Amino acid sequence: MTDPAETQLLLDALQRRIHAAGQGNSRALLDPEALTEADRLLRVSATPDGLSPAEVVHTGAVLRALRFLSGADEEERLGALRLLTELRLASPELAADDMFAALGANIDDGLALLGTDFLSRARTDADPKVLNRAIDLLEDAVRTTPEPKDDLAPRLSNLGLAYRMRAERLGTDELDHAVSTGARATSVCPPEAFDRPGCLANFADSLLARFEYAGRLEDLEWAVSVHRAAVEAAPVEHPLHGTVLGKLGAALTTRFLVKGTADDIDIAVALCERAASTATADDPFYAQNHTNLGIARAVRATRTDAREGIEGAVAACREAVAATVPGDPSVVVRWQNLAATMHDRFELLGARDDLAGAAAASRHALRGQATLAGDHVSLAMLLSNASSVLRVRGDIEDDGEDLELAVDTARRAMELTPAGHPSRANRVHNYATALLSRFDHRDRTGNPADTGDLTLAITTLRKVLAEALERPDRPGDLSMLGLLLLRRFEHDGHPSDLRDAVRVSEEAFSALSPRAPALAGAALNLGSALRTRFTVEGDVDAATAAVETWKTGAAGGSSPVSLRLACARQWAEFAARRGAWDSAAEGYDQACALLPLVAWRGLNRSDREHGLMRQAPVASDSAAAGLALGDSERALRYLEQGRTVLWNQHLDLRGRTDSLRSVAPRLAQNLERVRRALDDVEFATDSTPHPL
């Protein structure tokens, strides 16, 4: 709020200091109180829109310029240049060229400085006026910068970055402009220039943003190539060295998701780890480096069933959320990244607290989705990931509210993703899966289960399969389509649905290698379709093929244990119903052998108990198969295997250490310390959820 009286008093005081300096008294200028008065003057004279009278700005600019010329540091020169440029824009006659020259600058330097200030503010301020102001100033700076001038490249680069930010936040059609401006920046930037890594990185980011929006693979390849050039241009001692490593890692992660090249994700994780390890907490890219690392680790863990990487993924995403400065619009996406990695950890390790934490983080992110209204790429990603988390929790908890929200968010994500985009198929798959989950929930709970959800899912998925013939995850889409067709056949009874279900499920299964993580899921679906064919048509060959398919799925060592165990149980139960007791016993052997993995030591006690309770029939059904074979010893062994999973784990910690102590006493002591720690975990209360 303006205060005319105080404004005049401060203005008079500063003008007396300037007059004294003209009389040779530089101490009046360099007195620290002079800056306090100048800053106070700007505050008390400002109108509600932040503007101060021209006389005030002029006095502040002259004071700071004279302080710089009297020996003050570079910050005084920049402060004077900022004020002088604001004055030039408001009252050109009060800011002559010779005043800029006294500071060793021209008007283009001041415009670029102010533009960069506003661009920095825009990173953490979602107000469109801030970003628009940055662009106006940077456009004027570029237009008034003479060529050749070394400063032109970084100014163009910042302008390209600003165009990209506005396109992402406000939905403007400026990505092409961002790319062309970034390309021009790199073309005028000398090969050895200090600013070259930043110019290349900004240009590559714009290419990547255009790929994510439009899905052109050539933009993705170009972005990877330019990011590699940025890394080559930034030696270890360059302040952007770690940042460009992380950006290249993020681009390679994206390319892996699109093309499935194994080397890409391994290199991406290594690069992102280096970037995160070199960033300090005050680095503006600290949070983004940890986001990139979390995503890369999670992608590798889920695609290769590498459990050891998922803990680091969650930790990195949690650190990114914690390090995001207040007001930064990126926090919404980072909350969703945390939700996605916690969901991935649940899928890999089975801790129910992770699923609850993922759902909570997703809902937290969804509450901030309004900040992404113009950023269709980020909004679609947020909605798609949230849908996956909510659907899984809805399935496990039989929560209709979660499933309704999962369908809605999946539909919106799909609608925001244009046809032909590489992410379109994933989002259609998520939508189809959510529709199936909602249908099954309504069917289980006695609500009218209209097969319209199934038909919508089938139609949508068929369309995307016809469009995306080379997609790495195509087997998963085909397997899901087979399951949808089978479910519709079970309700409507159309023979063509059963034929199509078997056909597409066979195509999905045959396309997967024995080590593919998706193998057990595809085997489970194909076996179910073949079993239904046998039941309906009496096709004995289909029955034999179903058992062999489930056998393959149960042996799929890279697949989730829950799906392998489901295959083993289906195999054994189907064989038992047909009286094929030798085959049934073989299936139950496999199922019992997998029980300890359901309750592996990485889970807390309650999660292990919960996992075993869901598999409670395995031991008794296995024993029944043993008795049917007349093998009571085998039946007893099955019962003991099912009854003593947790007890055996406890006994594993009780082995004597006498022999070890005689040859390596320190190692024996450490082993006993670890045992005590595991005992503490074993019997601790398990009700505390993982913190978000």
C-alpha cells in the first residue's frame, strides 16, 4: 500500500545521498543504510499492481549505478540495470543510452536480465501473467540483440524454454516455436561456449515435449541425440554436468518405454544415479534429478522383476516431493510419480501399506490437477497413473468408489491422448482394465452387470491393436482382449467370443519369451479360455493345452509370484476335477513350493499372514490329491508345507554359530546381531503404514 508521506521522506534522503556523492562524499552512497532506504522506498511507493513512480525508479537506478561506479560489487550493477530497464520501458526519456553505457550495458542486456528474472519466478509461480511477462521481455531482448553477440544464444534458449513452459501449462500452440527457437540458439552458440550445454539441453527438452504431445518418434530420437551432445559439451567441472546427465537419462527412459531396448534403461539408471549423487540440496534441478532417478529405477524394476531396484525408486521419488519448493506446479506430477512407484513396489513385493500409500498419494495429486489444466501431457499421465493405483486397490479391497474413479480417470487420460501417440495404447489398456474391474465388482456384489462395459472395452482395445502393430506391450493388450472376450462369452454365450478369446490369447502367449514378466498372466488367461472351450465343446485337446499352458506360466520365473501360483492352482484344480490325479499332484507340488515366496521375508508379519490366508486352500487341496493317489506320506508333507511356512522362516534364524565362531568370531557376532534385529521385526507391531 502506498504511503505518500514516507515516500517523500525516503526520496529526499536518497537524493541528498546522491548530491553528496556529487560533492565527492562516496561514503554517503556506500553506507549500507542507503540500500535499506532504497528498498524501503520501492515498497512504500508501489501501487497494488507493483509499479512505482518513475521518479522513485529513476532515483533508485541512479543510486545503485553510482554505488557500483564507486566500488560496490556486481550485484549493484545488476540492480541498477534492472531499475534502469524498467524506467526505460515506462518513461524512455528518463533512461538514456549513456546511462546504460555507464553500466557497460545496452537496453538488450537489461531486457534479457528482467526476462530471465521473470522466467525464474515462473518456475515456481503458476500465475500466467508472470510467464507471459517473461516471454514479452525475452522477445524484446532477442529482437534488440545485435548479431554477432555471444549473449544471443542463451537469450534464445531461455525464450525457447519459456515458449515450451507456456505450451505445457496453458495449452498454447507453441511447441513448434519452442523447437525452432531452441534450434536457432544451438546454431548461433559457439562449440566451446560455456552456455552450450544449457542451450542443447533446453532444445532437447522442447523436442521431447513435442514428442510427448504429438508422438512423433523422430522427435524422440532427435531429443536423445541432442541430449548426448549436451553431455559431451559439459565437462565434469561444468555446473550443468549433473543436470544434463539426468536429462539424458530421462530421455533414454522414455525411449525404452516406447521401443523396449534393454540397454537404454540400464544406461538411463546409471546416468540418473550420477546426476542425483552430484546434485546438492540448493541445486534448482535437485528435485528433478531425483524424479528422473525414481522413474528410471521403477521402470527397470517393473520391466525386469528386479525387486532390489524398487526401494531406491520410492526413496528417490519421495525425496523429489520433499525437495520441491512451495508453489512449484511440478509438485502435482511428483506426487503422482511417488504414487506410481509405491504402486510398483506393491506389485513387486506385496506390502499392503504401499497400496494404501499409493492411493493416498494419487488422491493428493488429483486434488492439484487444476494446475495442469493446460498441460494435457502431464494431466494425461497423472490421470492414467492414478487410475492404475485406484483400480488395483479397488480390486483388492472390493471398493466400488475406487473403481468408479479409476474408470473416470482412465477415460479422461485416454481422451487427452491423441490417436497414433505412443502412449495411446497404454491408456486404452488401462481404460479397458478399469472397465473390466468395475464389471466384475458389480457382478460380485449383486448389482446389474451390464456387458456394455465389456463391449466398450473390447471395441476400444481392438481399435488400438489395429493401430499399434509394433508396440512392445502388444502381447499384454492381446491377453487383456482375450480375457474381456472370455468374460463376455461367460455372460452372453456368443460362440464367436469364445473363438476370438482363444485366438487372441494364443497370439499373446506365443509372442512372449519364457523369461518375460508378462508370461504367467498371459498363460493364466489362455489356460482359462482353453478350459472354457473344453467345458463347452468337449474338446480334449483344449483341456490338454490348458494344462500345458498353466505349467509354463507356473514355471515363469520372471513373472510375479501371485500369477505363477494362480497358474499352478488352476492347473492342479482342473486336473483334479478331471480325475487326472498325477497331474494334479504335480501342480500342487509347484503351488506348495511357491508358498514361501508369497510370504517372503521382505514383507512384515501381517502382510505375510495375509498372503498365506489368501492361499489357504492350497495345502488342504494338495493333501486331498495325495490321498487320491493313495500316498498318505505325500498328503502329510503337503499339509506340513502349508502349515509351517512362517515357522520354518523363524527356525532358519536359529542355526548354531559355534563352528563359525571358532574361525571368524567377528562374523559370528555380526550374524547374531542380524538375527536379533530380524527377531525385532518379526514380532513388532505391523500396523504403522509407510510414510508418504
